Amino acid sequence: MNPAVDFRWPFATRPLTPKLGAEISGVNLAQDLSEDVFRAIYQAFLRYQVLLFPPQDLPPARQVALGRHFGEVQIHVMNQYHADGFPELYRLSNLDEKGNPTGHHPDKGTLAWHTDGSWQKVTGQATIIYGEIVPDTGGETHFCDMYGAYERLDAAWKARIANLRAVHNLDFSRSRRHGEDPLTEAQRLAKPPVDHPVVRTHPETRRKCLYLGDHAEYILGMPYDEGRALIEELNALAVHPDLTYEHCWKTQELLIWDNRCVMHRATSYDAATQGRVIRRCTVLGEVPA
Ligand SMILES: [Fe+2]
């Protein structure tokens, strides 16, 4: 992308790493965004893949409105997590009604590298998360660049995976990792497994990226165990320290990322003594190709 476009953006950007992520300052997200400001945010989103906004008060309705600028907002099948009467928001919290830590991690599936919504036909575009309460240590969010992950594969790897499709399954990723809070039968039936290309082309930048993560269970047309091993190997190969951004949260920060070209994970924290409340909005994208 033309670097000169920066000079037309109505906000300041500060890269978070040499390759991935930028902090955006000078935008008040609690006010409705003009089309010009949103267009610039969207250009920055495509260019940097991960955007960080500094601490600010963002009521739930404003977070939903921000999500709607990006596109159709997902109503998550796991309705026990819906927040503040907004089915468009999903709250991950380890606090009880009195605000005390329960010791129970609300979604251990987030600790493995994944990409949001890869378990459905129309997958996640942007995820927008807001840190209502963050722990003193741990509970970080890490990102890795899946354009770079693909580009760094050697020619033999690229040839091997060029036409493969992986089956993604939310029930698999949740139950395999920890077996807590499994899907109900109705939720399972509502979200059957789907298959997507292992190498997808980003629909807007037209760059190729690796598209796997922890929801990917097996490879179509390959013996199950062989496909499992291939997915685990590629998920590990995808993560390069110089193509990774590790975010340590401050309260009321907001992060937006592009699920089509990054994987992410949360790190653990002491859920018995520390509070962590994250409010999430996921925007639907397209069927990967
Ligand atoms: Fe996620």
C-alpha cells in the first residue's frame, strides 16, 4: 500500500512492531465516526492487521455501532456469553455478581492460537475487543501475521498445501482442549463442521495467507491422524517471533484485528485472584477462497 496514504489519515499512527500492528490516537470512539474517519481506520486495518486504540470510555452500544461500520455483526451461538442485553457482544469474565474472581477461566479455548469464526461458513472479518477489567499480570492477547507465515513456507510446503481444505469444528476445539462448558446439543446442531482452504486469498488485499488455527480439525481426503499432524505442524510453523505482536492490556483499551490474516490467542492469568473482563464484538466477513 502507498505509504503516502498516511498523510491523509485524520489520526496519528504508531507502529507496534516493525511488521504488525499500529496504535491509532486522536479518535474518540464514543462518538459516531464520520465516513471519512471510518474509511481511514479501515485502510489502517488492512495495512496493519491489528489496531490498538488508547484507553477511553466505550459504552456497549457504541462498540456495536463501531462493529456495524465494518459489516454484519455476529450473534454468537453460545448465548450464555451475551453482554448487557446486546446479543452482538460477547463478554468473557471470571467475576461473580459481586465482582469477585471465581477461579474459573471463562473460555480456555482462547489460549490456543486461532482465528475467530473459522468454524462457520462465513468466517470472521474484524474482531473488536474492549478491556473492561484487565489483570495486573497475564491475560495478554498475542497476534501472529498469517501473510508472513505463508510467505516464509518453503516451495515444497507451499506446493504440498496449495489445494488442501481443512475441516473446522467449534465443538472439536472446545471439547478437545479442556472439556469445560461444552456446546449444548442445540448449539452443536446449529454449527456443523465446515471446510475452508488451508491457503486463502485475502479478499481485499489479494495477498495469500495461511488459514488454520485451533478450530481446524482434519484435512479433507487425508487420513485423520495425518491431517491432525499436518495442522499441528503448520500451526506451530506459522508463529515467528518477528511477525508477532504481544499485547499487554491497560484498562479501557480497544483492539481491532483482521481474522482473515492474523491468528491470536490469550495468555493465562490467575483467575482466582485477578479479574479479567473482556467485551467482544465479531464482524462477519465472507466465505474464504
Ligand atoms: Fe478469539
